[in-house]
Amino acid sequence: MEKRALIAVVLSILVFYGYAALFPAKRVEGPAAPVSTTQEQAKPSTSAVSAPAAGSAAPTATGARREITVDSPAYTAVFSTQGGNLVRLVLKKYHEAADLHSKNVTLVDDSAQGTVATVAPWAGFDRGTSFSPSTDTLSVGAGEAKELVFTGAAPGGVTIRKTYRFQGGDYGIGLEYTVANGGAGRVAGPLQTVLNYQLATDVKESRFETHGPVLFAQDKLIVEKAKDLTAQARSYSAPLWSGFADKYFLSALVAKEGSMATASVKALQPGKYEELVSSPEIALNPGESRAVAYRLYFGPKDLDILKGQGGSLERAIDLGWFAVLAKPLLHALKFFYHYVGNYGVAIIIITVILKILFYPLTHSSYKSMKQMQKLQPKMQELREKYKNDREAMNRAIMELYQTHKVNPVGGCLPMIVQIPVFFALYKALMFSIELRHAPFFLWIQDLAAKDPYYVTPIIMGVTMVVQQKMTPSQMDPVQQKMMMALPVVFTFMFLNFPSGLVLYWLVNNVLTITQQYYINKSINA
């Protein structure tokens, strides 16, 4: 749907402003970093965890699994003593549908076989190693800070302590591994963290229009298309953070002080994916210990919330080439919402402000187009007169422009300045979680979903017809009739677009019609 929306924007600019087609930016994937043979051998298989290295002790026997529930204002998280892993996380403030009685958004599912699983086969640990919890239940109130500690030990003397740190109301979770060697020999190897992602196929919502692994490495956002992943892992070196994202939510592991050496992603089966993050090698002599720290994030792709997590996590929101404009527009959207309490009204306010700011350019553009229209009869005479001498015809037309002080590109150039703003606002509205399940009025109760009765797209198509009839045209009658079919095409294209985008386009058209009326009136006066 994003591609069709971009095409619609480009076509509209072509139709109304005569500018050549401008294509949207494509993401550039970062180069895959080679992974050594030893690293590949250390990865767990899809069905069983790698066996301990030769000479290492067998892992602690897996006891009866127990679950520890952590309740906070932002989410409910369930951890298992099997591996000390996170096995379920449900967001409290977000639902799968606009109906508040619908089920809450689940970012970690029981079927994912454990997220934040620790794998250290060189020390005798695997995903099934039994860990002892510091408590059986934990409640974190707003503003409170609490810890949940899991401790696991291998017969060879190596222990791993996993400390989760919670802040009431925050979607971020601190994670620290402390590895201690209580054995008689030296141990060494990377500490590995497994993240699993399960596509919720039973959810019929648009948030899964885009989904898959995302990484941030070498100052680049790397987005893997889930449909392109196979059982062959794709690996990247030294990411700053790594995780999974859909249109509105992000699950990620963020490095602290260089705690990520590599990250690799692969498909376990259709709709199920795994990510393996390896730390730099840890070498421990007897009696030594080492701590490795990360930060987990399970929450919305909200620009302000992500920025507060650190680690450039806000880069997970890909706003395209014009992000430098899209971010202020997104902040403006939230600013006006704070005062009016309705994102639909906030969209209208932003559209009006942009029209006011660009009014001088719009006036100049339409004035130039109107003057060009008046010159059409004389230009046609010159074309007939010099039809056998193209060079003489061009000189004569340029003299005509100079005599009447008309700039032939004056109708296009002012609009070029506005194109980045149009694309930036499109991006800000298309991927804004703020619009998700946000009501406008009457039948529009979700600005991120299509208009259920198609009222606004149809009205938008009518405004396009009116706008075309009012726009000064230099086309012949046959071309004009062909162009009149475009509003019909656009209307069908916009039928399934988010109603927030349709609202912006509709209001923009209405304001443009009003501007054209007064501009035409002032020019003809």
C-alpha cells in the first residue's frame, strides 16, 4: 500500500503542477558481515541447542518449569525458570482493534520458545538450563524500580546471573549477564542471546503490512524483508541494536558499551524467525567474572519514547529521505493533539498552516500558469508560422515570453519546493502509531484504517474534479478529457488508504480550490 500511495502523490503533482515524476527512496541494506566458521558452529540449531564443547561439563538438569509474572503499568511480562527466559509480554495500553474490549497486543508469545534465551555451550549452558528466580512474582508501580534475578549453574563451576531491571511505566528493561568461573579451568567464548519472533497470523490488522528483522549498524538502518529470509542465516557485525519490528511496534536488544559483536537472522519456518546476538568473546580464568549489559525494548514505535531509550533506537522509524522534515511534522502533530485532543483536527490544522506558508509560492505558480494560458493562441500561431523551422520557432516563442514577461517554468518551480514537504507529511502520517485506533468523528473511529463507508475518498475524488476544472491548462481538448479520468483512478486508489491520509489529501484539495478561486479572481480583476 505504501508504494501505491507514493505513486498517487507523484501522479497528483504531475497532474496539477506539471513536475516530472519523482520516485521514493529505497532502503539500502547494509553489507552482510562475514562470520567465522567457529561462530557458525556455536549457533544453536532450530530444533536443539548445540552440545557443550569438548571437555566442558554437562548442563544443569532442567527441573520443573515455573513462571514468574512481572506486572507494570506498561505491560505484563512472564518469565520462565527454564533458561530464565522471557516467554510472554503483553502491552496494556494497546489493543489489536479499535474496540477497547479487543485483546491486547502481544509482542512475545509462548509459542516463540523463549526470548532473551542465554546460550553459552562452551560453559555448559543451553536454552533449557534451569535457573533459580529471586522471587515468584513482581509488581512494579509507576515510578518504581525493581529487579528480577535468575541464577543458573553448570556442573563445571560456571554460573550465569541474569538481572532484569524494570522501571514502572517504561517500555525499556535493563538486562545484565554476570558470568563467573568457579571451576578449575579457563573457559572462553561468546555469550549468545536468542530473540524469537512469531507472526500473529490471526490478527487481521494493518500493522503486519510490514514486518521483519531490523538492525542498526554502522550508522545505517538495515531492514530485512521477512519473506526473503531462509534457514541460511544473514549476519551483521557490531550492531548498535537489533530486533524485530512491524508497522507500529518494536522488539529490540540494545547494546551497551560494545556488548554486541555480531547479529544474525534466519527463518525457522514461515512466519517464525530467530535472531542470534553474540557478545565479544569472554575469557575467564578460575575465580574471575565478567558482566555484559544490554537494554531490552518491547513497545510502540513512538518517536519520543524510542528516543528516550537511547542507542539511536528512534532510527527504527524509517521516515525516508525527508526525515529531517517528517520528524518536525510528527512533533507538530502531537503538539496540536495535546491542545485539541483529536488527531483528525490536528491533521487539518497542520494542512492549513502548510497552505498558509506556501501561499506566496502557490500564488506565483498559478499566476504564471494563467499567463501561459493566455499566450496559448499566440504560441499556436508561431508554431504554425515556423512549423518547418524549429530553431526559428523556439526563438520566436522565447521573444514572446520576454515581451509579456512570462517565465515558462514559473508554474512548476514553486511547486518543487513543496514536494519534500508533501512526501515528509505522507511518511509522518502513514507510519504514525499516534493515528492507530485514533478516532476523528462520526463513522471514522480509526485514522489508521480505511474509511468504512468510503465517504471521504469519494468526496476527495469530487474535489479533484473541481480542482482540475479550475487549474489553468495548456493541453488540447483531447488531453484534457483523458486527464479527467485521473480523479476516478485516484478515488479507487484511496479507497483502502488510511483515513488520516485521505483526510489530509481532502483538506488539501479543498484549500487549494479556495486558493485558486481567490487567485483567479485577483488575476482577472
